[in-house]
Amino acid sequence: MSVMTSAIVARVPSALVGTPHVRREPVFVRWAIIAISLVFLTIFLVLPLAAVFMQAFARGIGPYLGALTHPDAVAAIQLTLLVAAISVSLNLVFGLIAAWAIAKFEFPGKGILVTLIDLPFSISPVISGLVFVLLFGAQGFFGAYLQAHDIKIIFALPGIVLATLLVTFPFVARELIPLMKEQGTQDEEAAISLGASGLQTFFRVTLPNVKWALLYGALLCNARAMGEFGAVSVVSGHIRGETNTMPLHIEILYNEYQFMASFAVASVLALLALLTLIAKAVLERTTRHS
Amino acid sequence: MSAFADIAGPTEPRIPPAGARWKARRHPSVIPGFGLTLGLTLSWLALIVLIPVAGLFLKSTELSFDQFWSIVTSRRSLHAFQISFGLSLVAAAINLVFGTLIVWALVRYEFPGRRIFDAIIDIPFALPTAVAGIALTTLFAENGWLGSPLALLGIKVSFTPLGILMALIFIGLPFVVRTVQPVLLDLEVELEEAAMTLGANRWQVFAKVIMPIVVPALLTGFALAFARAVGEYGSVIFIAGNLPNVSEIAPLLIVIRLEEFKYADATALAVVMLLASFALLLAINRLQQWSEARTARG
């Protein structure tokens, strides 16, 4: 959040007084920079997004709704919602616990711990899936044991949840840690010295202080959980109507040349992405006013 | 905000007096729950991240060094690494140039729609990679909005390495913009005024005053975009064409080996990719410390 708050603070004066004279480039340089930027952003960001919705509605609203209400699509949407609900709530709990330990206390090795929490960001999604196949797959370390006890992890819901958890691991914690560090421990110390218990302090002091960052982290985590493709693709087994999430369903439809249906499902995820960005903008405004 | 920037958080440049750490230990915090929350954090981290990743390295020890070496240096593997690392480097370089221009336009100039363009920079963070993949493929296909004019010029994008490059530019762009933007915003106008009063022209101010302050952030953004592109899978495989030795990226080769039940091959390739990620993570941490020291932020 600190990046954004500083961005906003610095933007106010320039909006009030205009660009200071020393910062003015010649007109043609200014125009060239703006033109190149807008063309680049249009090609790489605006057009792909527009293409998703154009293709989705290429044959009108009827076939669009038909593609979304197909039993396989409905099953994929349900599975995606379930996986996102499980992984977002687990990440919320973990994020709060980790941020409490890291932001409120001093201990040796803290830097390493923070780096390890961020580690999943730099692992290829494919590898995030592969590691669970190596642990729980038929050839994996626990494969024989799991088969003997008839427990299915890979090519089933638990595998998809594990892979999603690994990929989304840092999202909530990394939003909370800098903010809780910045807020310090004075509020909590005051609450404790006035006789509040640890849990009371957490729920009545700490949680209200970080509620927007928590919501923001949950939004980002949710967007990634619903959209994760590589990691889930490796552990899912692509069983239609059973272990297909929305992104995997998009892939299958696309590879079967059912482009319209594929883009119809994709448009739902694109809409989710747009809503996430709008919510982010609104949250940034809310935190600026408070 | 970059989902990936400020990894290490602000570093505190204070030097504690000798024995301060021990003193702090003798006066423990009144806030409860340290042991419990740290214990839960470490256990959960171990369960979801550390043990699975360690399992990958353990699995790779089942291979002899010669076996490992022959897998990762086979013709197809080398081509896949070359395509993944080479194109990621090119994509990050392109993002570095255009990202800098975009940041400059967003921070320094007023133009209609500026706020909207600023907001959409984060689309690659929020849009699922599979959706981005099929959208870019359609856009750059020979009958697509961008593909058909390019086809007239004899340039084929979809199903070629050029298509991979487009996808990698798409996913890397926000890393450069969101890393450089706050640094340029925080730059004090007095610095530029001082340089101009001393007789520098606009170009000299840019090259000798602004650039040295922004360079660490630029390099951080470049490294973040590169790291993300190297492991990218979803947005690439639709547009790539996936021809072995031509347009096959390393993550896809891992998936292919896995589907052929060649677990040893998949593991060996993954170990190489993972070691590269670790090296990049270290480099990025260093770059961010440098950037924070240079701009005295945090």
C-alpha cells in the first residue's frame, strides 16, 4: 500500500499547480512520449481485453448464455468457486498469523522468513504443480501409501487446492506485513495494559486497523486462485465435469475449436479481473481518506 | 502496486549499540502470542512450500550426475531453455524501454484518460493467464485485428517465437511500470531546478540527475519482469505453436515430460528452472536494497 499512498500524495500538488516549468519538455517530445505510450498500452492491454468480450458475444447473447449454462461449464464454475473459497480463507488466516509474528515482534532470521514467504512468486506455476505430483502422485514419495488407503490427492480436489495454496501463498501476508510494521505496537500495548486479553486486542484493535489491507489481499488472492492455470493444470488430470476449473475448461474448449464457448467462459474471468481492479481503485481511495 | 515489488520490505539502516539485541530479549514484549504465531507460521510454510520444494530436490538425487547432465543438456532441453531465457530477456528489455516511457507519460503529463490508463496497467496481474493467452492468440492470428495487417507486411506472429515474445511482454509490463512509478513520483523538483540553475539543459538533467536515481528501480523492474517471464506458462502455450526446438518453452517441456511419465526428466528440468529462480530472487533482493538506499525511501 505504501507505494500507492506515496503515489497519491505526490500527485496532489502537480494537479493543483500544473507541471512546474522546469519539468516541461518540448511539445513534440511530450506528444511523442504520450502517443507511443498509449499505442503500446492499447496493443498489449486494451485490445486483448476487448477481444475477449467481442469473441464471447460474437454469436449473440443466446449462445453466450448457452455456453455458460452447459453442465461442464457449470461444474467448472462450481469447482473454481470452491477452490477459491478454501484457499482464500486459509490464506487469510495464515496471512494474519504470519503478519502478527513478523510485524509485532523482533527475532533473528526475520528477513529470511519474509523472503521464504515470498518464494512462491518466483517459482514457475508448472513447478508449483509438479512438486505435489512428486509427493502424492502414483510414482511419488507417498504414492504407494495413498493408493493402499484409497486416498486421492492428485487428479482430485485436494491436489488442486494444494497447488492453488502454494501459488497464492504470499498474497495476503505481503499486504499485511508492511502495514502492520508501519502501525507499530503502541495500540496493542495500550490495549493489553488496559486489561484486554490477547484475542480481544487482536479482534478489537489490530483487525480494524488492517481491515482494508486484508480485503485488498483477499481480492488479489481470489483473482489469482480463480485464474490459476499452470499449477492446477499439472495436478488436475483434466477430468471434465469433475476436476476441470474454469481456466482448464477454457483451454479444452479452445483446443476443440469451440472458440465462442471458450471466450464466453473467459469473459467471466475477465469481468472478475476488471472488478478486482475497480475494487482496488475504490479501496485505495478509501484508505486515502481515512 | 506490484504484487512482487518490495520483497524484503524496508531495511532499517540504524546500527544497534553493542548488546542491544540481548537487552531487548531481557525485556520481552507485553504483546502475547509470539511463540504460537511464529510456530504456526513456520509449520504452515513448511507444509505448503518448503517440504514440497525440498521433495523436488530430493527426487532429483535419485538421478546420477551423468543422467541429470544428459537430460538438461539434450538438444530439446537446451533449445527450450534458450527460448525461455532468451525471449524473456528480450521481452524484459522491451518492457524496460516502453515501461519507462509509459511511467514518464503517466507521472509527468496530463492527458485525457490518464487515470484509466494508469488503472489498466495492472490488467496482466489480474487477468488469468489462460484468458490472456487465448486473447493474444486471436488478436495476432492471421485473421486477427493485429495479425491481418502484420500478415500483409509478411510478419507472422501467432504460432511463432514472435508470439511467445508478445505474451511475455504482456505479462511483464506492470512489473517495470509499478516499480519505477513511485520512484519517479517521489523525485523532488528542487533537484531538477538546481541542475537547471547551474546551467544544465533538459537532456543533461535527464541523463545526469534523473537517471542515476531511477536506475536501481529500472533494473529491479527489469529483473522482476524477466523472472516472471522465465516461468510463464499459461499465456504462452496458446500463442506459441509449441514446436520442439523452435517455439517450445521450458515450462511446457516439463509438462510434456510429466505427461509421458518421464518423471526424472521433468524433475531435472524443474531443478534447473528453480535454481535460476533462486538466483534471480537473490539478485532482486539486492537490487531492491540498492534502490531503497539510493532513493532513501522507507
